[in-house]
Amino acid sequence: MTKKVRLAVIIASIVLGLSVLAGTGTGIYFLTSSGSPNATTASATLTTNLYTESGTINPDAATALLDAVGYWDNPNDTGTYKSSQIADDGKTVIFPMGYYVDASGNMDTSKTLYWQATYKRGGYLTIWLTQPYTCAYYNNNGTTSNSFDPGTDHSGSSSTSYYSNYSLSQLRDTTKNIYNLLKAKHTGLDSIIVAPSTSAISAWQSAQDDVYTAYSSSYYAHHNGLGTYSGDYSWGSSTGTAWSSCLADKMWIPSAYEIFNTTTGSGNGSDTNGLWGLTATDNAYTNTRIDTGASSSSSSTGYSQYCWLRSGSL
């Protein structure tokens, strides 16, 4: 097997950080940075970019990443490991993979993308971006929030009761658009990234329980899974926005279940009780946007100290 194929064996899916653009926050549960909004993640474990500036894979960097996540020690390991368990030394694995690509398809090699290994299961590794790529609306009646946003508002303009349908949202459209731009400039990216529907993690990604939020014992997050929803909450047939599976997406926004809470009882949510077993440091991130290189905190430019989750909240 080549190093490229071995890398494909362990990298399953990637999740993207998109900060909040104000205007449609009602009914949406979003991730806040723990502690100071200027907090940063831990220092990078690896420093050599998985991609060269010409957009090709660096085999030495790929080898180092496989070593950091324990592949060389046990290439047939299909166990389940939370963030702090992936590396033998218990340190968070953060590594550079690729460069920022703007909405016109131009790659900027001065802007490195850093990713954190958050979950390893069935021989697949889930990673997420450590810094917000841009600020984005969840849905805002078709109003575009940034140059990556196609501007299609699937939820319609007559009601706000189903804005939190991630499967039919501008947030999802924006996320998928960014992935398409990245894969066009990074050779082989589409082959080393595997959608949940084709990986061994599809079961837990498809269905995730409705759970109480991290900040309230009376509000719960719903539609956490990427597959068909079968919980208590429904938008109803009159909205015309039934849930649609997102399991084929290769880049997606994380859920409250993954980040904050896996238990259904009220009062059990916390910053560190999610499926991935993240710490307060893991949940913290720099609020400097990759696209603009600036921090933003206004209704017009967005709130880069907050980060969307795909879950709805009641």
C-alpha cells in the first residue's frame, strides 16, 4: 500500500468551523468558545504541512501524521478513541493540512489550515478546523453572508420555526462549497477524505440522540445526526422542509452531541461531556477569521467568537 492509500484508511471525515453571522439566531444552538473569546487551541503537534505549496501531498508529512495518531504501531486497530486518547502521550494532535482557498478558487499559501484530530473509530479519523474559515448565516431568507454562500434559503420566508434544519440550510451549502474549492486545489484531497456514508462511522453519525444543551437543563438539542431524524421534534409537512440525509457530505458542521453532551437527562450537558471527549482547551479557538485575517463582532460582519453547530435547539 502506498502512503497515500494508508492515509485514506484513517482519515474519514472533516468538519469545518464557521462563525456566526447575526440575524437568524432564534432556535439555533451554537458553540461558544470556552473562557475568553480570544482563547486559542493548543500548539500544533506537527509543523510540516500535509500539502506542498503546489497542492500535492507531502509523503513525509503524511508519514508523521500516521505516526502521531498511532497507525504505524497498530495499522489494524479499529477501536474507539476520544480526542485525548488518539496520541500515545495524551496530547491533542493538531497538524497543518492545506491552505486557504478563496471563493474565486485562488489558493493563498500564506494562510495555512490547521486541523485537530477529535475522534478515531473503526480505523477512521475525524478532524476539525481549529479556526473559523469565515462567518456565515445559518439561514437568512436568501441573503448571502459571504462570498462562499450561494444565497439559497431553503426554509422559505414565511416562518422561522424551522430555520434550524441543517440539512436544508445556507450553512450546509456554504460548507459544501468551501470543500469543493479546497479539493480543486489540493491534489488527492477527495480521495483521502471519506464521507460518513462510506466509512465505518456511519452508524453513530447517522443517528444521535436529542440531548440537553450544555448551558441549560431545560433546553435540548435535536437533529444532531446527519442521517434520517427519528426523534420527537418535527418541522411538520406544512413547511415543505423535511429532513434530508447529509451522510454523503465530506465536510460538515459538528453537533451538540459530539461537542457537549451524549446523555439525555436534563442537567447533564457540559463543555466536556460530548462524544469526542473534548476539553475546554479543545473547545476554545482563536476568533481570527481565516478569510479576512480579522476578528469580527457585529451584526453586519458576523461574530467570529461564536461557532455554529448543526443541531437545532428547543
